[in-house]
Amino acid sequence: MDATASGTKKAPFSASAEADADAATAASVSRRDPPAPEREAAGFGHDVMPLMELLFFAYRDFIAEPDAMLAELGFGRAHHRVLHFIGRHPGLRVSELLAILRITKQSLGRVLRELLERGYVVQEEGTTDRRQRLLHLTPAGQRLLERLEAPQIARVRAALADAGDGARETFAHMLLGLVDEADRHHVAALCGLPHSATSRKTATGSGEETSVTEGGDGRGAPCADRG
């Protein structure tokens, strides 16, 4: 039976009771989620958090200028990535590009269609298998790629020069360490890192040490043999 219906009035929720409830809730939350200083004292990423944040800010500024240029053309970062890897590996197959970018076939199809229609990319038949479609940049595509990446190249060169001797090898080794272990050798070969930047060893899951990449010419190896 309702308290009102029985003639007994329900007591109003007083300010002091509300304060007590808030305090109880805060205490419960505090037990579940300690304040930042306590989390850091407990080892909640305090040793690497500044580096993680630096990666965010570095990437934010690294892509800012190309993003603005792409926006003027109605393009996005996916278009830049496609242009980059086709430019680095002329004759790339669609299946190889999908393996590199790890995006859906539908997403890549849309981006490629726009680049083809606007004259930045062309498809050519395979030399031994005419059913294959090998991707190449047109002169306009190459010019666009160079325009997009000029500020990025300058930014990386300036950062390496400021960091001093050995920075290139250390930077390459750290970035490669962020790649999934099973994919590191392939990524290193694809990127074509010079031997001086890849002479360090990286531990495998079995505890053995293996070279992180083969020597390269700076362009990288293709993902697979092409017909």
C-alpha cells in the first residue's frame, strides 16, 4: 500500500541526506577508480605515458599540412596512403594494397575509383597474367604525392638532425617495435630501411635473435611476386 494512501506522509529528502548520498557515491567511485597520482604510483603506465602522448601530438602535426591539402581536393587520408604505397611500389596489385592498408575491399574500391577517375592513378595489365591490374601513379599523381609529402619529409629530416647521431637507427628500431611481432620482418622489408638503421637485433617469441630486416635501397621490397 502507498504510504500516502495509508495516511502516512513520506519524509522529504533533506539536504543533509543528499550530501550523505553523494559522499557515499564518491567513496564507492574512489575505491573502484583511484585518482591519477595513485594510479601512477601503482604503475598505471606512468613510465610510458609521456611517450604515448608525444606520439599523438607528433602524428597530429605530421599529418596537419597534408590533411589541409587533401581537404581542398575533397580527399582524405586514405587517398594519401594509397598514393604513397603505389608511388613507393609501382605495379602494386590491389590485393597487395589491401594487405598493407588492412581496410575493406569496399573502402579501397571507393578511394581507388576516385583516384582513377580524377587521373591520379592508372591500372595496367600484368606482364604474364593479363587478368591482373597493376597500379601506377600518373604524372599528376606523382606531383600530388610529392606536394603532400614535402612538408612531412622536411619535418622528419629536421627532427632527426636535431636529435643528433644515432637518432635514425633508434627511431626506426622503436617504431618497428610497435608493429605486431609477426609482421615486423615483412614491414621492415617493405619499408626498405637502410642496413645502418636495421643492424640491431630483435628478439623472437622463441628467444632467438634475428635481423629485423634485409638490407634495402630505401624503396622496399614488393609484398609478393607479381605476374
